[in-house]
Amino acid sequence: MLVHTVQDSPVGPLTLVALDGKLSGLYMNLQRHRPPEATFGEPDPTPFTEVIRQLDEYFGGQRTEFDLPMNLVGTPFQRTVWAALQEIPYGETRSYGQLAERIGRPGAARAVGLANGRNPIGIIVPCHRVVGASGDLTGYGGGLERKQHLLDFERRRNGSVRSDTLFEVAPFVRTPADCDGASPQNGGVPWERAGSGGGSGSGAGGGSVQISEPSQSASIGTGSGGRDAGSGSRMGAAAGGRCGPSG
């Protein structure tokens, strides 16, 4: 039986899906490869109490690993890649090639990238920790801005980067003329880097993305549709990935 709930977070609303009581999906708004809403089942927050608690600890800088029962539905190859993703340490990255070697499939970097992009449980199964061979972000289903901020957040909490080296995100604006047919189900709405203006609010004008520091008491609400209690900026419902990001 499928059920779902929606929780706010420092990177925008997260749709949590459970199959037979186990987490089977964590999707961001405007995410590439996001399934249709009709496939998420009935609204029911009951199975997600522990998921929400651990996400709260993660975004509060108090958790570096997740310990949750999951129901990952995919091909044997995809499940192998997703298992390897969970072995990448907090605050570190691996290339697609390194991941391919890790699972005993050297030369299958492209196939690993495709499986990475189909990961149904974002953040908890950390596909954001996979980068290109040169260290470039390459792509992310939730948008490159979210990927960079998740990486910077983890590195900051892990003490592995200086704060002055963290990626800065310029405001983004929606470009409907270039986005015919785009939707949360088919890859999201494209964004175009704006020259100036914009803020960190949740309006359609977009804005910068920030992950709140623990000192700002960032947390995820425990009720369906709960709000982030932190005083830091949040990624609003309109701030999503580019049209067609991979990974």
C-alpha cells in the first residue's frame, strides 16, 4: 500500500512516499524523473515519523548517516548502484567512474550515472555526492543549486572546506517561453540566471537557496505540510532545478 506526506525543509518541500510502511520515495519539487502525483497513494503521515526526525537531525547538522528501513524499487543494477551511494561518506564525493569501479563495473560510468539519476530516495540515498571526473557537478535531478548547497552544507559541518570557498547562487528567474510542456512530472521548469534582484522567498520570482545552520534552529515540521522552524532562508516551492538536469 502506498501513502505519502509532504514536509517542508531548507531545500524546499519534500514529498515522502512509503510502500508497505517503508520509505520508497523522497522527491523534491520540480525534480527530474519525479513520478506523477497520482502514484504516491493517499495522504497519511503515520509511517514517516522516524524519517522526519532523522531528516530534522540531518539538516540541523546533528546526523551524518541515516538508519531507516527502505523499500527501493528498481532493477538489480540500479539497486546495486543505490547501495553503493549509501557508502559514500558524509561530506565527501565520488565520481561516476569511481562508483562504477566500486561495484565491479569499470567502464560503466554512464550506466551508473543513469541509475544515479533514477534514485527514488534523494538526500537519504545521497546521489548528490556523485560528481564528474573533474569534480564538476554535472547534474542533479533536484537542480544543481540544491546539489551544490547540500555538498557545501555537509562539507561545512564536516569542517572540510572554508566558508569563503562555498558556492554562491545568483537569483534565478522562470522563463516560460523556453519551457513548453515542462512540469514536475517531466523534468521541471527551466531557470535562467538573472543579472540582479531576487531574494530567498518562495514566490514565483525564485531566489537564492540556503541551508540553515544549526544555530538558526533549522528543522522540519512534524505534521503534514509542516513549516521549517529555522530563521534561515528556505528554498521556496518555485525554486527548482533546471529543465533537463541529469543525475
